[in-house]
Amino acid sequence: MCHHGPAVEKQKRPHFKESGAPLPYVDHFGLSAADLREVLGVALSSGGEFAEIFMEHRTYDFINMEEDIIKETAEAVSLGMGIRVLRGDRTGFGYTNDFSMDKVKKTAQTAAAIARGKAALPLPPPLHDRTRSTSRYIVHRPVHEASLREKIKLVREAYDAAKSQDPRIVKVKAHYSDSLVHVCIANSEGLLVRDTRPMVKLVCAAISEDGGKRESGYWGGGGRVGMEFFRDVLPPREIGREAAREALLLLEAVDAPAGEMPIVLAPGHSGVLIHEAVGHLLEADFNRKRTSIFWNKMGRRVGSELVTIFDDPTIPSSRGSYNIDDEGTAPKRTLLIEKGIVRGLLQDKLSSRLMGGAPLTGHGRRQDYSHWPIPRMSNTYIGPGLDAPEDILRSVQKGFYVASLSGGQVEDSGKFTFSVSLGYLIEHGKLTAPVKQATLIGTNIDILQKLDRVGSDLAFGLQTGTCSKDGQDVPVNDGCPTLRIAKMTVGGRS
């Protein structure tokens, strides 16, 4: 369901302050609280039970370098409003980028007509502003204030570092993107809330070639941070060097073994396995529709006592974090599995209403104003254990070490496959030959039950991941400590 660029994970959770001053909010919409209340009244005029307005202004910059030149730069601006009306399990939705009151009211009428009920509700209550006074986006020098020249310099530094690493690096691509999004949300419960959301990403892909063999490597980083991130935390030169290093290392890799064996997962980027195999299936909509294998597992054991899994949108500056979700709900760290027992789901307003008022967790997210919100992950991770990572590795006489995953697929039944972009053989407790083109195959509950060692070295991913669900893409992150799975099927060459 998701795509994450492959990389050997080395980055731990950044040591940012827990909160800071929010970026300035700019009203691009020109509608007063009284205007919004009037529109909400129109949205409820056909008998809807709940109405919501989501307004968004987005600026976006993109730079692409390949073949030793800046191939493309792009700048885009979008502005729009989505109006949603709920009645029972029906959702009425309309959107527009015309903010004249006539057009906005027509959009509200469209949404109202789809979620029609027997009687119109009275005018919703006056709106009360609940915008946060602090922010989880710790930004010292906003990227939208930097010049195009400065951004191109970051791309060139990453590109040149990869290209100059070794003559066997035959091709390099470096991409930079950033966005600044102003959102304003109002609903028929009297909520009015605003947020200004920054995002930046710099990635590099390198292709190596030697003796007719070609391999690729990838590295990158970013998050809800400012330009200082690429000076203080992850310099572009390091991004380029790591991409080239992986591409060169894979030239020496052997084909993957095949069969059942002990697996050790590297900290950080291996969290994509938790994201795919567990996180999606604990999103509330899959459970209320009974399409998830976990739909009837609340309070029941599904894994070993060492397995505790959270989703946390409140991690400062992380790619998957936000001050409010796209329904205006304040997010909170949500316990999904505690010591192997299912404890929670990721909820949005619709699923909460249809599941008997289950507590909101702040996980209603949407790609943009033209989509309605659905339950989504943010920063999903398995909590740290007590084992030293070197002891976990030493405990395996013969097995397979997963250094990085390039994504995977999971079915509603819990069956999954994951592609390993870089792995190593484990022999007598040590990493030996690098391995390429391996696949991990299993079912999520089986793997959770066979997870028998958990390291103390929790780390997070590269801050480059994007998750797809129901045609909507949202930024996410994931993480894990070093993990050992007693036995798992590796697809390779026997």
C-alpha cells in the first residue's frame, strides 16, 4: 500500500524541542467566521447530521538534477475548499477553488444533497477558534524563505557527492521538494482551527555499473523542518555519499538464500514492515467494515509479550506529524498493541460515529482539499526492548539480516511480501556477504508471535516515506529497534 525509498537506516529520532512558535498563518481564503457558519448551515439544510469545511492554500517547489544539469524546476500554488456532510454511513462531499459565496454555497448544497436526511438542523453554533499557540514543527529558517539558488545548491551538493564517490557510479539523480500549507477547518460542532504546515525532502539515487552488473542505491531525509536541517542534521554530501555507497555495495552482493531461517531486522527503516503488516490493518475503517484480520481481535493476544506498537503524530518535526489532523482533531500518541495484545485503532470522525462513539485519536487525514478524510497512520513504530543489538546479532548462528526494505504489500488476511533492497548473511553471529533481491514472505500474526528479541536501539526512518490508500497519498514515517524473528520465509535462490 505504500512506497518507501530503500536505505540502510542510521538516523534516530531527532533531538528537537517538544514544541516551538508556530509559523505565521496567512489567510488566503477571505471568509469570516460568520461566513463559514452560514455555509455550514447550508450544508446541513437537507438533513445532514454533521458538516465540515476544509480550506487549503499550498505552495510547492521542486528541483530535479540528472545528467550533470538541473533538468527541471517547478513551482506550483493551489487553493481550494472541500465541504463534507455526514448522515449515518453516508458521506456527501463537494469541492471548489472558487471562494465567492455563491460558488461556496452551491458546493455546500451538492454535499448536502448526497447526505440527505428527513429534517434540516438549526443553524450550527457560533465558531470558536481553537488554534494551538505552540507548534510541533520546529523550524528556525523556513524553506519557503530560501532562494531558488540556495535550494539548487543543496541538490548539487548531494549529486556531486554521489557522482564523485567512485568511477563505477554511472548515473545519479537528486530531487528536492518543499511545501508550505495553510489550512483552516470549521465544523458544525462550533470548531474553528488553523495550521501552517511546512515540509521538505532531499533525496538522491545512484546507479553503479561494473562488469555488466547494474545496481542502485538511495538515501535522503527531511521532515517538518527548516533549511538548518541540511546544515546541522543531514548535510547533502552525506545523502549523496550514502546513496553511492549502497549502490557500490550491491555490486558485491550475492543472491539471496531461500527457505525458512531466523531474521534480524535493522533498526529504523525496517519499521516499514510494521507499517505495512500491522498499521494498515489497525485503521478503524478496515475494522468497522470487518475487512481487517484484526476486526474481532480487540483485547486479544496477537503477538509475543515483547511486541508493543504505537502510532504517534506528535513527534516533533517528524514527516508524519501534525498539530491537528485534517478534521481539526488534536492528535495523540495511540497505543495499538501492548505486549502482544490489541488495544487500539486509528480513528477518524466517521468511523468513531459508526463504531458507537469510539474515542477520536486524531488520525483523520486527506491528501488535499479535493479528498475527504479517512483513517491514516502518521509515525508508526514498535517500542524499544531491553536487548543490546549486538547480543541479538550474536544469538543467530545462521540467518538473514535485513538492512533495508523497499516497501511491500499486505492483504486484508494479513499475508504480506516485502522486497529487501539490501541484506546480509548472518554466519556465527556476524554479518558476512551482502545480499540482494530477497523477499520476505509471511503473515502478520505469525510474525508478531515469532518476534522473540527486541533491541533497545529504537530509530526512525529517512523522513521520505509516502503512504497510499484509497487513491490518497500522505506523508508518513515509521521506525523500530533491532528485532529478531525466530523463523521467517525468505524468497531467493535455493
